[in-house]
Amino acid sequence: MVDIRELARLSGVSAATVSRALNDRAEVSSQTRARILELAAQLGYSPSQPARTLVRKRSDTIGLIWDTGYDSDGRRHPFLQDLLVALKRPLSDAGYHLMLLATAESDGSVDTYLRATRQHSLDGIVLMGVDERHPAVTAIIDAGVPSVAVDLPLRGHRSTYVSSDNRTGAASAVTHLHGLGRRRIALVTGPPSLMPASERLAGYRYQIARLGLPYRQEYVIFGDFFLHSGYEATQRLLDLPEPPDAIFAAGDEMAIGAMHAISDAGLSVPGDIAVVGFDDIESAALVRPALTTVAQNSHALCASAVEVLMSIIDGDGRGGTEPAPRILPTELVIRDSCGAGGAEPAGRSRRAGAGRAGAGRAGGR
């Protein structure tokens, strides 16, 4: 295969001139550029990624830090899977490739991601489903690598995040259940260390208070966003002296687990207990009864993440101010599990914007 040195020899110019011609630099005359490009086409020359990177100082590649840790279950979660698929389109449209970085635990040093970023001349980083406090992550932020996180409170001179409006989404679920006559509304949420879980808890608490309902600590149970924890949490709720008449699960997998537990206890959804989830994963519309849920738009989240990252890469935020986070609206999708969707034709659902179903943004940010 012809390399850049051989192409330079055959063209009668230096390798540096060939690089400039291939990258459309102004220092090369139009006649020389045309001669080099014609010869490159004849010989089937394809410039290597390292050669382009050395000349342009950019690789047209974005690194993805996803689900740090071998013991993490995030890679299995359907919404994170949706995000990964949704990320590819806007990056491709922007002319970028995507590189998945190995987990930090595969290398004992705290700068493993930073070294990989520099080694591959990555133009920026996207983070999903990781601990933003991990030393290998903070090394990236402290070094000023352009970075954007999805659903992680990442802040820095050249770092920020995009997220759904978790608080208002949670408030809309509580408001909807209250409007259906439910007064003993329980919450099953994720680990409080994760921003989506803590914000959905905040939205729940805000709206419970706003509606004049008592906050009952025994009605709040922490799971892990997976089906089994929703099942186990609901078993605990059903064992209470006064079980809830509605469950808002801050994740659809936990909501489906809750529905299984209710059915196994000989109770019905929504007759005995109404259930509302969060995410609108594919299986939410397939379970029976179909799950009412607060929908996040994975494609809009990723498109916003790429847009924000491109603005940081292109120079925005260099003036000393941190890039602002971007918060996207959610939408309440009404199906059968709450008791309000039964009149709809099979396979259909009704949608209500979270801002309309709730009372505006819950508690601010």
C-alpha cells in the first residue's frame, strides 16, 4: 500500500507538502494540489488517521465514557442502550466518529481516560451512566477536555451536561395520579447518588406537599432502576399496614417489576394499585396493562449533547464562564396502568406535556 512518503517521492515534493495538499491547505498551489490528488487517486492512496491527526491537530473522533466499572449494570439498561444508539446519528451528521474508551478499572492510574484522549487526539468526550466523581473522570474535566454528560451533573470550564427535566416529570406523574383520585402515592426511585433518582424524588416530594398530601417516609423506597428492585420494593410496600393505592416508579423497568409484584399478590393494576413509570422504554407499551409513563426523548437528549459539545469544541466557553447545562422537557404518556387509558383503542396512548400535567417546574434547579 502506498504511504505518504512514497506518494511524496512519486510526486516530486516533500511529505509535508503532500499532507498540506491532502488537507486543502492554502500554502500549496492549485497545480501542485491537483497533481498530488490525481496521483493519489491513481495509486489508491488513503491517508491514515494518525497522519490527518498530526496535520490538523484534530481527529474528528469523540470519545465515549460509558458505564465505568466491570461490576456496573448500566450497560444492560434499555434507556442507556437507547441513548447509545441515538448518539450515533447526530455525531455522524456532524462528521465525527465515536470511540468507546475502556473502563478506568482496566488501568490503575487515575489519568487513564486523559491519556487515551491525548493518545488518540480526541476532540471531545461524551459521558453516560458513569460516576462523575470518579478520579479518572475528574482528570478529564480538570484538564479542560471539551466534555458533555447525559444525566450527570458535570460542570467545568469546558464541561457541562444535558438532562431531561426530571423534577417536573415526576411532579406530572404525581399530579396525574392525584387527579385520578389516588391519595396514597408511593415512590420507588433509584440510588440517591444518581442525579435522575434524586431529582425525581425532589419532584415527587414537591408535588406531594403542593397537593396537601402527607409525606410518608415508608412510602419512599430506593431501588436500582432494574426490574427486580421494583418487584422487591413493591413487596415491601404491600406488606405495610396501609399499602399505597398508587406507585410512581422513577424508571420503567422498576414500574414493570412493581406490576409483576402486584399481580403475584393477587391484586390488580390499576384496579387496586395504579402504576406510573418514567423513561418510556419500548416494553412500556408492550406489557399488559400498558404502562403509563413519563417519556424522555433519547434522540433529543443526544442531539442536544452533540450540539453543546460542538459549541465547546469550536471555542464557546473559553472566556471564563462555564457552559450552561441544557434541560429538555418530558411528556406524560397515558396508557392503561394508571386507570385513565382504558378507553383508548388498542396500541394507542394519550400524551400530555409534563408542564401541562404538572404545575410547571418543580422547585427549580
